[in-house]
Amino acid sequence: MSKTPSRSDDRPEGDRIAKLLARAGVASRREVERMIEDRRIKIGDEFVTTPATFLTSLKGVSVDGKPVGKPERTRLFAFHKPTGLLTAERDFSGRPTIYDALRNALPKGSPRLMPVGRLDMNTEGLLLLTNDGEFKRMMELPATEIPRTYRARTFGDVTQEQLEGLMDGIEIEGMRYGPIDANLERRTGRNQWIEVTLTEGKNREVRRVLEYLGLEVSRLLRVAYGPFILADLPRGAAVEIRKEDIERFRSSIKGGAQ
């Protein structure tokens, strides 16, 4: 199967191959583009050479010589990530990844899963995983404004007034962070727990902002991503989220119907 002919408005029919393969759970769009560069994807006997390949279906498409199956329904899992694990499929220096733990945590027959966003190695808590690359992308986009909530154990002096100032956003070393809802939970001397909710999820955002306020972060735990919460899920365990809950969530978020 090759590129489909153009419609009368000169736009190709179908969707880009990266979008279709992401929807089928092969990999994220970005990863699919890398696979194309590495000549790992074929249509029939021909290698795909450009991400600007439009298809109406994945018939005849193979990855690493294996035919791509029909997309499964969207599935979503909640995983309680422990500290000390990379949110990556593999690490060339041999450090443990979430997939090392997921081998024992997921039920047999689980599909290939991709993390929704990332948690750095020393951050624990709720990590969502899905088999649907398009759903993953939609949940990660800042435009959807999905709240992520963290609890941070910190040491140092800070006031609630200082934390409330984060609602106006803040710039640190040239990086602009959007509004952050931060509240003191409980304090013992100069130690306190702070609850932080944000919608952008930039790299190490919570740690950088709290450290900018002069606090030392000794523990960081993500407790919620949108309506999905960590609750009492044991560390290292994973559970599948109900289909009905996924559909309700998808219909509620910005761009969810796109």
C-alpha cells in the first residue's frame, strides 16, 4: 500500500502513518518518526522514507518485519512507580527502568504500554500507561490543561503567601512556568508537606520551583493525574482503569473529541 491519491482539495486522504501507528500502540509519533529514519517500517516490500506518508489503513504495513495488527481499544493502567526507576524502555548504562517492574506488576496478556508523561528517577507515585499513542499525546499536551497533583516533603522556610504567588506563574533561568496551585499541608519545625497542582508538567518543574523558593525537596510523590488518583495502590503495583472511566475522561477534556 502506498500513498493514497489526493482529494480535490489537494489534501491527502487518510492520516499520517505515524498517527496510525501510534493509535495502534506501536510507539509514540516521535518514536515512529525515528523508526522511519532507521528504516524499520515497510509498506509491502518498500521502506517508508518519510513521515509525510498518508494512509487510510495499516494494511500491508510492517515494523521490523512483523505485520501491524488492528488497533486494540484504548486501555489505560495506573502504576505506582517507586523511586530508583527510569521512565524509559531501556537504559544503555544498565539502570533499572519502569518496564523491569512492570513485568511482574501487569496482568498476563497486557498490550505494549507507553507512559503518559514521565516521572524522574527520584520521583515516585502515579504513572499512567496506555497502549494508544494518540491518547497519550492528547493527555500530555499543555493545551488540554489536565491537572497533575504532587505532594512534596520539603525542608526550609516558606509561607502560604509565597506559595500563592505561584498562581501568577514564575520565570526561572529563562524558563517560564504557568500558574501553580501550591498549599502547605502540615508543618513540623522547618519541615513541611506541600501539595502542588499544575497543568504543564515541564521537566522537573515541581522540584525547580520549590528549590527556587529556597526549599530542599526530600521526597516527591505524584498523587493524581486528571481524575485518576494514586489512592492506596501499593508501591510497584499496577491496575487497569475501567473502560467507562476512560471514555468519561476522554469526553471531558479539551480536544477530547478530536
